[in-house]
Amino acid sequence: MKVTTRAWQVTYARRLLVVDATVVIWATAGAYFVRFGNSATPIVDASDVSYQTFAIFLGLAWWIMLGIWGSRDSRMLGSGSEEYKRVLASSAWLFGFVAVVSYALRMDTARGFVGLAFPAGVIGLLAARWLLRQHLSLDRRLGRSNSRVLIIGGPDSADHLVRSLQREPAAGYFPVAAHLPGASLESAARSNLSVPVTGVATDFTAIMAAIELANVDAVAVSAGALLTPHDLRRLGWELAARDVGMILAPALTDIAGPRIHTQPVAGLPLIHVSTPKLTGGKKVAKRTFDVIGAGLLLVLLAPVFLAVAGLVKLTSPGPIFYKQERIGLRGTTFSMLKFRSMTADADVGLQALLDAQGKGDEPLFKVENDPRITRLGGVLRKFSLDELPQLVNVFVGSMSLVGPRPQRAGEVALYDDAAHRRLYVSPGMSGLWQVSGRSNLSWEESIRLDLYYVENWSLMGDIIILLKTFRAVMTSAGAV
């Protein structure tokens, strides 16, 4: 059975080997023929080493480097950015090494050849990895190509870990059972676990029996597991002997990798979690990115602004723009701009519509089949064109290109202490909520995503979210 569940790893690894080789050959051979044609040009005058030979060795070294750098490691395939980072790092180090050697040996390596091979190969590798990832993610959502996982921990922490893994099927960890050592039978019975509970015994023999019974590929030890350090170390030995992975899942919720640093001290792997601060250089970088990005988009989209403004004015009476008070940075209020997509008196009948649909006291309220939306407004909302004037908000500083969802005062009034942390950064035109379901998200999920963004901000993360936003807008996913 275990061979069957891990067969996907072997198949996927072979597929990566072939795809990487194909892309590398395409990049190096293509760069050679574009730069030199069919001639066997030497690297230096009177040299026996031609660019043909150099291209062959470069391609082989590139393919090997991708493996040495761990870009084909099955533990990080399918989700996260680590795979892409390793592809970029291995490629950059290889070509940096080539540049250093060329300089040291006074080899006049053709810049055109290297300048074509490097970007073509990197882009090709990233694109190929992305396509393979889409296929793997689809496979995992269908219940295939997963690693079966047994959760060991307390009832609450085990339930949290199970739900977290089930929420991200693309990660490839499929929880099949939970063992709750030290928990009472009553608490185990009352737990909301969606997987079978194999028992509550704390002795090592019972835990190993539960692992054998579940027939898993990995064991995840979460918080609340009443295991002594000796038993935990012994468990690691036994799992290694059985070729079963061991995962330690600390009770750190929604913390991204860059904030986590492991330091071995006195034989203990201590985990340091850095404090998120959007100050100093980070604050300047984000604001600079917003000003440049918003400014360029305002110039490039000026014809679209004029066209939409004209259509709004011609198709329904009322102002072109709609202003609404929203809560911004540190709880300050600002007027958020949008192209008007509803009738001019839309706010007058809002409460009556919400009460009629039983949503008068709900956060993130949305009126179903809203009769106030104009025909043009429906099209503008479908492709998020009504939100383009928010670029002005970004340019003047009341919003950001990427950030938490800008919410109304009534919604902010429902915040608990944790939710108030989302006001530490400016609200955004787009964000994790935009690329994770938009208006289809629940209130709790929207807050969770916003807090994750605030806690783990990075400029590269903003760029990735903007790229995903374009795809979400084009598919109209979750638009209202």
C-alpha cells in the first residue's frame, strides 16, 4: 500500500527530470543557433573548445544544478514559492559561476549567447514548473498524489491541523486519522475531528500500532501531544526505519516562512519568530511601489477611464463617480472612489433590501440579485472596472495597490482585538481576499487572510498577489 501511495512521487520526479532537460536543451541550443548559426565558433582564438561543446556542458551542468539545489524535492512540490526560488537560485549561481570563471581565465564568452540562454531558460523552467504544478494540484483536489498523514496531538490542536491541511489540498497532505495521547475518552468523543481517532494511549507501543494501522506516509506531531522528549526522539528513529516522514507542527498560526528562523541550541531546534514591522525601509519601499505603480496605471489606463466615464454618464442619470466612507490606516476614514455602477439613489433603499433578505446585521453584506445595479454596472463589476478610480486613492496615499479589504465603519465595529491588527497597513485595491474567492469568502475567512497579509508582508508577495489578481479579474471569480 505504501508503495502505491508514494508512486506519484516517483512519477512526478521522473517527469521533472524530463521537463527540466527539455527546457535546458531548448534554451542553450536555441541561444546557440540564434547567436552563431551552424558555425563551430571557438570560445577564444586558437582554442579547441567551441561554443557547441560549451553549450552542451552548460546545459548538462544546469540540469545537474537544479537537482543539487533541491528544486525537485517532493516536500515542497505543489504549493508555496520555495520551488520557484530554488529554480531561480540554482540558475543564477550557475551563470554567476560561469561569469567568474570566464573573467578569471580571460575567456571572452559571448554575452549574446549567455544573455539569451539565461532568461529563456529561467522563464521556460518557471513556466514548465507552473504547468506541472497545475496538473499536480488538480490531481490532489481529486484525492490523488497525496501523502497520507496521521496527526498526533491534543484534541484542539489536532482539529486545527486537520482543518488547515484539508483547506489546502494542493499542499499534498491528506489527514487520514488522529491519535490524541493523554486526552480523556470524553474529550476525544466530543472533539469535532473530521477524521477517525485511533486512540488516546500515551505509551510508545500503542502509538506505533496506531501508525501501522493507519498505513500513513507521514506523521505530524502537533501541540498538546503528551510525549516525552525520549519518546519523541525514539518515534523519529522508528519512523525513519519504516521510511515514514515525521513532521513537527508547532502551534504557530498563519506565520510565513521568512519570519521563521531555526537555531540549534544545546541540541534543541529553537524556532525564532521575527516581529512583523512595516516601518523604515519596508514602508518606503511599499509606498514607492504604490506611487510608481498607480502613476503608470493612471497614465496607461487614461483612455479606459474616459470611455467608462462617458458610458456611465450616458447610460444612467447621476454622477460618474461614487464616493463611500471606508476605514483606512490606523482607523482613519477616507472617501473611496469607484465608478458608479448603481442607480443614483442606491443608498436610500439599501437597508430595506438587506432586511428583506435577512442580512441587515451581517458583516460583508451583499444583496443577492441587487435591483439597484445598472446594466452597465453589472459589466463594470464583473471585470472590476468600477474599482479603477481607486488608483487615485493609491496615488494620494489613502490606499495601497495591495492590502486588506477596505471595510465600512459598521464592519470595523465588529472587530475583536486580533482583527484590529489589519488596520496596521493601508487597505488595498487588491489583496489575498481578492485572489482567494473575493465576495465568496466568509467574514471569518476574510479576516484571517487579511491578518495573514499584515503579519507576513513582503514586496515580492505584493507583486505575486497583483499577478494573481489579473487572473482572478479575467475569470471574474467571485465578482459581484
